[in-house]
Amino acid sequence: MRFVLSTVGTSILTNLIDRGNPTEGTWFGTLRDSANFKQEELTDETEIVINTLAERALEKLNENSTATNRRISAELNGIYGIYGDRLPTDSQDQHYLICTDTAQGQMTGDLIKDFLESQGFTVGVVTPSQLSTQDPESFTTGTKELIRWLENNVPRRESGYHVIFNLVGGFKSLQGYMNTFGAFYADEVIYIFESPTADLIKIPRLPIQINTAIIESHLIKFALMDTGKLYSTEEIEGIPETLLEFVQENGMTFAGLSAWGGLIWQRTKSDLLSGKLLQFPRLEYKRSFIDGYEDLNSQQRTDLQETLAKIATALEDTGGDTTQLNQRVSGLNFKPLANFDNIFTFRIARGIRVSCSEVDNGLRLHRYGPRNAVNRNPN
């Protein structure tokens, strides 16, 4: 089975502009200038252009001509290439379309999704928030969210899926990033250059080994930066700048994880967080909690420490204010435990809780375990 990830651009719109029609002479510029606009930002004239071209694309797709579809859509050109020009029937392959968070991105993604579904494929559209080429900040935010999606959704090699990154379509800036991401997640990356009938160019997965020494020496900082914490430039000395993104706040420079830093962290965190219990800021551990941690498997340790990192960052950002934990940490469900004085619980996973008590500007963690067991004996 294949797991096919396709970057989506606007070729299915721009390729259907009638360049010989004087009234459409400005349409390419209209699409270019509005490429990063959300739906509510479009002018009436621009919306008419996009809708007209989308209707034209739908008519062409409904003809179900392989040659036409490959000509008008770079994304479909790549997908047809994967299947040797003949789309299979009753395929178990999964397709995902990576679209920009823009009006044109949603329109083109929906057109291709609907066509592929009409051919019997299972198709999902992935639109990372703020992913666009409007400015570096939006693009970086979008690529960070995309990395998290890749980590959580791309099948591992042992799953039996053959993972393909179809980068024939999409914006050049996104293709560049996806080519690097493909080195970590894809079994092969494909391109088709120039002619719509050109042969597929396949780039196989290369063996990549990440040197984790830098991350291990700054492990708590990486775990906290993954939750959004920023550090002053003095605090992150020794971490390569390529792994960091710098921002200005109140005339000072702070650093968090860059898209590349996020990628490296996502690919290594399971191994690194499944080791020793980290001493996060504003958190204390009772012996009962430490002993319980030692009995956890690797996945349980990773899940627990990711949650602790989120809590630590929230407490750091609020000066230890536990009343803001639930609004800052999604799904935490931090609440007092009935019939116990200064005892609280919070959620790690379904049916799993940690008991704790408030201490000066932080929390002391007591026990980890099944909800009912923790509720009965939280100390």
C-alpha cells in the first residue's frame, strides 16, 4: 500500500487561463497578487476570477482524460506518474494533499480531493495554520505545524506502507522544505520536470543518522522550546543557530525552535524523553512519583514528560499561576480532588492521571497511574 503526500499549488487554476483572450490577460497577475489571501480578503473581482477558473477546472476533470488532467494539474501529473498513467480502481492507497492556508490553496485542494475521491481513493486535505508565502513568520509557523502533522500521521516503515512525497506541484519554497522532510519521512520523493509527459524522477530515501549530542546536553531547553518557551540568547549558548528561530520582544532578542530544530526534535524526542526523569522548572517530585516513573514503558515516559514540559512552560509564563493551566495546556483537566486538602489531579492520557499539590510558584507531583487508583490514593 502507498501513503502519498502531495504538495498543492495553483497550477490547476493558472493553466486554464486563456492567454489569447484579452479579458483574461490580467488574470495570472490577479492570482499571483492574491496567492496569500484568505477568503475574506479577496475582492469581488478576484473571487470571480478564481471561481471562473475553478468551474473551468471542474469541467475538465469531469472529462476524465488522463492527458488533460496531467496537463492542467502538476499534482495530478505526479500522481498519474506514480501509477504509470492508469489510476487503479478499489485502491487501498491513502492520499493527503498539503495545501496553503489561503483561499486559492483551499480551492485547488478541494478540486483535486474531489477528483481523486471520484476515482475511489481515500483522500485527506492538510492545511497547516498560517502556511503561506506571505512572510517568513507565517511560513515558519506553518512548517512547524506541518512537521508535527508528519510526525503524528506518516506511517513508520514497519507499518507496511510505502511513503511517497509527490512534490511535482506546490510552491517552490514549500517544495524545498518538503524535500528535506522527505529525507526523514518518505521512502521516495518524486518530481517531474518540464514536459507533462516527462518521466518520473524518483529520489530514494537515504540513510540519515542524527547526532543527538547537542540536544542531550540541552534536553530540558529543547523540551520546553517545543512547547513554545523562548530563551534569551545568553541561555541558549552552544545550540547551533540553524536549530533556532530568533524573535524580538521589548527590544530584546529571544530564541525558540526553528522549523529545522523542530524537525530534529520530533525525530529524536521519543528516545530522549523515554530516559531519565527530567527536572523541569517549577516542578518537584515526591519519591512515590519517581518510583512510579521507573516502572513506566518508553511511550508512557515520553507522553508524561511531554505533558510535564507543557505544564512547566505554562507555570514559567504565568509566574506559577495554576489557575491558568487549563487554558494554556489543552486537555490537561487540572482540578482539585474532592475530599482532599490541597490535592489536585491532571490528565496524561485516557484513564491516566497524576496527583499533585501546590507549592510555592509550582507543583509537587505525587503519583502517576490509572485514574481510579490515583483518586483513591493520591499521596
